[in-house]
Amino acid sequence: MVHEVLLLKGAPVAIEGRAVVASERGVLRNVAHGLTTDDIADKLEISERTVQFHLDAVRTKLGAANRQEAVASGIRRGLVNMFP
């Protein structure tokens, strides 16, 4: 994926550090609650590709290498509430 290639090459990522928008927070929240990409797509009534697109954007913005790191960072930053 482009995300991993940019991180490995050390190229600056244009969206890193930008605010996580509501649609991205929704995907991140569902990932934090253990849903798969397919489950999230069904729940939010969007395509699996859109879920992955939002998750890739979140990972880039938070500087996270994977889903788990994105969730941990999201919790630390108050983007994800584990007890709604």
C-alpha cells in the first residue's frame, strides 16, 4: 500500500498531523470495538474500500503503523471512547 511505502521511504506525508474527521473517527471507533472491515462496511453502509480508505487516512494522520497502534493513539488522544 502507498501508506507503508511512504513510511518506509521516509517521504513526508501531506496529511500527517491533520485533524481526524467524523467519518474517520467512526471507522476508528468500530475498529476499537473489534469489528472487521467487512463488519464496519455493513454497519456504516459504506464499501469495504471506503472503510479501508478512512482507516488508512487515520493511520497516516496519527502516525500509526497498524490498526492496533491507531486505536491506541486514538484512545490516548480522546478520539475513541471505549465506554460510550
